[in-house]
Amino acid sequence: MHDWQDIVKQHGPLVWRVAFRVLQDRDDAADCHQEVFIDAMRRTKSTTIEDWPAFLRWLTVQRAIDRLRSRNKLRDRIDAETEVDEVITHVAPDSEAKLNELTVIVRTELANIPELQAQVFWLHCIEEVALSDIASQLGLSHSHVRVLLHRCRERLRAAMEINHPSLTEKNKR
């Protein structure tokens, strides 16, 4: 039996940081935080966890990307074009703002990419988890994880060229 109060106390800040980094919304991150620990309780009934931080980081990315997908579906129903234009319009022209703009775009595009590819991309490129650790956590071979990462990057590149040509034109010069 696990001491869940201790697990939440010890790893809760990690789960919160990852959830907030993906979602950029306190309410969504708080909901995701709760979902992660509920899901972890369910999953640990049938399996032993050897590396709690890696397990919880992976589970958080998975749940947060699910929330991004739900958010994007809702946004599509409301009026995505207006909302995205408003976000991009309010970004300041300095380099930090450009990075934030790019992060918003990548976050939006990740919601349209196959889940496993999106998880691998976020864990490796944003959370800076080693590919071997991702492979171990997901139960995949190292080469499979590399293929998933490559496919995700290609899909993101293609989506950026289609949906945000002004950003990709600057990079080609």
C-alpha cells in the first residue's frame, strides 16, 4: 500500500510544474494535477512503480495533452480563428514574446498530432527527458521513440508551414 499523502507531498510540485508548463492555465493545471494522482492510484493497483518522478511526469504530460485536445475541440466549436488571432496580436515583439508565441502555436499543433508522438516530443524537447528514459517509461524501444520524435517533428514542421507560413519563411532565409 502506498502512502499517497507522502507521494503527493513529495511529487506534487513536479506534477504541477509540468501540467502548468503544458497548459499555461492555472485552473486546467489544477484539474490535471488531481487527475494525475487519481489515475496514478488506479494504475498502481496493478503495477509497481520504480521511478515515481518519471512515471508522474509521463502521466502528467499524457493528461495535459488530453486537456489540450479537449480545449482545442471546444475552441473549434466556438471560433478558433478569432481566439488565435487575439493571442498572437497581444504578443510583444521581443525575443521572449516570440518564444511564447511559438510555444502557443506548438501547443495548439500538438493537440492535433497522434498522442504518443506528442508525448514523446513534449517529454524530450520541453521536459528534457532522455530518449532512453522515455523508452523505458513507455515500454518502447529506443529506436521506436526516435521514430516517434522524428515523425512528430515532421508533422509539426508541415503544420507550421501550412498554418503559420510567416514564421517558417523567416527560418528559411
